[in-house]
Amino acid sequence: MKNRSLLGIAGIVAVATLLSKVMGLVRQVTIAWAFGVGAAVDAYNYAYVIPGFLLILLGGINGPFHSAIVSVISRRPKSEVPVIIETVNTIVGLCLIALTVLLVWFAEPITSLWQGLTVSDVGLITKAIAVEQLQIMAPMALLAGLIGIGFGALNASDQYWLPSISPLFSSVAVVVAVGIFALGDRSDPWQGGRVLAWGTLVGALLQWLVQIPAQIRSGLGSPRLRWQVRHPGVQEILSILVPATLSSGLLYINVNVDLFFAAYIPQAAAALGYAQLLVQTPLGLVSNMLLVPLMPTLSRLTDPAHAPELKERIRQGLIVTALTMLPLSALIIALADPIVTLVYQRGEFTAEASHFVASILIGYGVGMFVYLGRDVLVRVFYALGDGDTPFRLSLLGVGLNVLFDWLWVDNSEPPVSP
């Protein structure tokens, strides 16, 4: 970090993230071509909620694990880093192994939370497929935590390419799996569901494996057990990690809230997934370019003597957010229909499905500026060691989302016929 400008780091992150996002789009287009909005991908969007939530929450760049590691390691002597990383890996790993077992054991009751899946025969089939998919993808809970810790350590040691490019490996695994499956009979939704689940799990495993050699070479520790819980660096990370994870987790609980109500509308879960990908591609690119170099900088400006410079960095972050997100939001809202048609409408993905997804894409587009602006401000609180304020505000956001979904969800005829 000390040897590179923020602009140089942003350029590295931008190129790597762009490649990853393009491959993510290819993955989604491949899934749309092979499955449309059928039962396999509809079930996948329910089954993926928790594994995907954990992969983004714990393993994602700018997630709480990544942010906590960067904020602490950036200020610690390099000699302490292996002890801290290996101990945090051990603590987190043990907790997430237990969570993995619980996900496998309780897959059926978890999937039953979407009560709308039980009101039709199509919904019951979708639910059954989702149960099996969740059991297959459960180990992603463990992988997510290890990925997030490793990426935070790599960023703190001035390595940005690998963490930003790594989601590409996950997308490639899914594309290859779906491509092989598409060569045969695509009429069996059960087999299609298994292909999606196993491809996703293998992709997460690859994301973790590719970072291990880089960590070892950089002196950031290795995949071994260590238990020095009383180390000050470990204690500092845990003090930030717990409230930050709860706060970020509440944001993703909103996805569960939306899916709970969407379960009453066939194909709505699949449509939400397709629309979200189109928004997350540009949003994720700008977010990584802005937040990855900004987080270590904010962490080093928390001393009261640096308050003017800290305020200036915050102002710059919000200005960049406005200059990038507002024009993108306007374009997505104005061109939602042609964008969805161009990207997805082929194979099993019909014109009716395109119109359905476009209507959701407009809603996502409206919130792009607020989404990224919130992320900038949350990183300021994390840098200051305050995870409680974002948590309280996120809790309020979940409550409002429940209220608005309840008021506005249309439980009448689905917009797309099965």
C-alpha cells in the first residue's frame, strides 16, 4: 500500500474485478440458456440464499471479515501477522464447521421457511430440489470464512490482484458444469439442480485453494491450527468482527425477506437473481475500485490528529459514488428491457421472462447510489472500531423492508406462466 498510489491500486482492482464480473455474467447467461426460469434454477435461488449469503458476507471483498482483517493487520508488525491469521482461521473454522453440519441437518426446515413453495405442485418440486441443493452447498459456510480472512490478509500486505480476480474461478466452475450438463438431456430438473449445486461448491473451493500459495509466500501464515486467542491483534479483530458480521448479515437477511414474499409468485426468485446480477456487475466493479484502496487508508487516519484528512477522504468517497452510480442508475432504469433482452433472451429464456426480469431490474437500479453510499459510510465506522451503529441502522432497514414487502407484494396471478 505504501508503495502504490490509490489510483494505481484502483486500476489493478478494476481490471481484475471487471474480468470476474464479466465471467459472472457469462455464468448467469449460461444458466439462463440452459434452464430459463425453470424449477432447477428457481430452487437454486432459494438453496443458494444461505451459502451465497455467507460467501458474500464472510468471503467477499469489503465484507466484515475482509474489513476487520485489513483494519487490524495494516497497523500490526509483520512478525505478528502469521500468529493472528492462523489463530483467527482456527477460531472461525471451528465455528463454521459446526454451522456446516447444522445446514446439512436442517436443510428441509430451512427451506420450509418459504411457505409459498407449498401452495402448488410446482412449488413442492422446487422445494424438494432446493433441500438437496442446500445440503450439497453447505460446506461453503466454512470456505467462505477462510476465503474472507485470506483476502483481507493479502490486501493488507499490498496484494490486490488475486482477491479481486478469484471469483472468476468460481464462475468458471459453474459454466463448465452447466456446459457439460447441457450436452445431455436437460429435461430433468433434479439433475440440473445437482449440477448447479456441485458446480457452485467446487467454485468456492477453488477460490480458497488459489490464495493459499500466495499467503505462504508472503509470510501470512499457512492452513494450520493455532490457538493464541489472547493475542492483542486477535482480540482486536474479534471485537470488530462480531458486530460487523451481524450488521452486514442483516443487510443480506433482506434477501430472505424478499424471497419469502416472492415464494408466492412462481419464477419470481429466479427473476430476482437474474436482475440482481445485472446490477451487481457494474456496482461491484465500482465498489471494489473505491472501497478496497480506501479501507486501509481510513484505518490509518483514525487518530484525532488526522481528522481533517479523514473527512476529506470520506467526502471524496461519496463524490465518486454519486458521479458513478447516478448515471449508471439512470441508464439501467431507461434501458432495462433492452438490457435484459440482449443479455438473457435465448434458449429457454423467453420474451415474457425478459419483461418480468426488466421490471425488477428497474427497482434495483433506483437504489444503486444509496447502496454504494451506505457501503462507504459503513467502512468509516469499521475503521473507527464502531460496529454497533451500522448494526442498529441495518436492523431498522430490515424492519422497513418487511413492511414494504407486506404492503406491496402482489399475490395474484404470476407474470410468467410456468
